[in-house]
Amino acid sequence: MAKQRKIPAIMDRPSTFCPGCGHGIVIRLISECLEELGQDENIIFGIGVGCSSLLGGVLETDRLHCAHGRASAVCTGMKRVSPHNMVVSYQGDGDAYSIGLSETTNAAYRNENFTVITVNNTNFGMTGGQMSSTTMPGQRTTTSQNGRDCSVTGAPIKFPELVASQFDVAYVARGAVTTPANINKLKGYIK
């Protein structure tokens, strides 16, 4: 008989993310890690604007929907007020690296004691798939139909690498949801 995978208790509803989107996978991994660490009832999420805001429709947990780009600032306050809680900022690349670049950078600079998880889909997905600060060279979007030309638009920002090279933070990782092996690695990074 095949072993059935147990769905983490805080995942109380099916995902509403677009088919093929990495958010559903990442949220499942976060949920599994929280449960395995015994933190699934000790978690507060600061949720960004954009696709990441749909996390609230999947998880039954404490969360606060933040103003656009301000999740790291809000999570700083949440952690300082409730230091015993695990606090996670859950954002997309547009929210964390475009609108919220200052807040995300300053939280890293101060080495704030919370986790930032950013799902980078390399475009502004919720508003139509426009080129973003993380769009890859040559990548086609609705506003770069011939592919991103870095000689015109500049190179994509590589925020995890920037943080790792400039700030004394506790932990930085970049993962992917493109293969089962990458998903397993990503779970290790999250945990």
C-alpha cells in the first residue's frame, strides 16, 4: 500500500495560485518545516502585496497583510513586540525588491531576528507579467517582448547575493522549485 503524504495542519484550504506557480510549493515546504520544528502554532506572517498575499487563503495561522513593500518593516515591529514568536516575512520579488527594497535592505543591514522568504518569479506576475528588477537577460515579458536587453534596462538585481556580500546576516540562501531535487534542497534551506 502506498504511503499517503500528510498535509500540514495549518494548510486548511487548497491553494489558489496559478497552475505551475512556485508559491504553492514554497508554502507547503514552509508548513512542513514549521510542523517538523514544532513552530506551527508559534508563527506570525507578515504578508506582502501581490501573489504572496494569497498565502492567507491557504494557511490557518496568524498573519498580517502589510502595505505594499513594507512587510520587513512590519515584521521588525512584530518581532520586537513578540520576541517569543517566530516571524516570517512572505513576499514576492516585486514587493520585496522593487517597492520594498529599502525596508528589505534595512532589515538585512540591522540583521533583524526574523525570516524573509521571497518568491522570485522574475516578473510582476499579478499585474500582467511585466518586466521587473529581477527579470533575467533575454527573458520575454509583456513589456520586454523581445527579451530583456540589459544594455538598455540594466542587469537584474540578485538580492540574496547582494545581502550575503554586504551585510553580516545570520543566513542567506537561494533555492528553486524547478525539480524534485531542487525542492528538497529548498526545504533544507527553509528549515
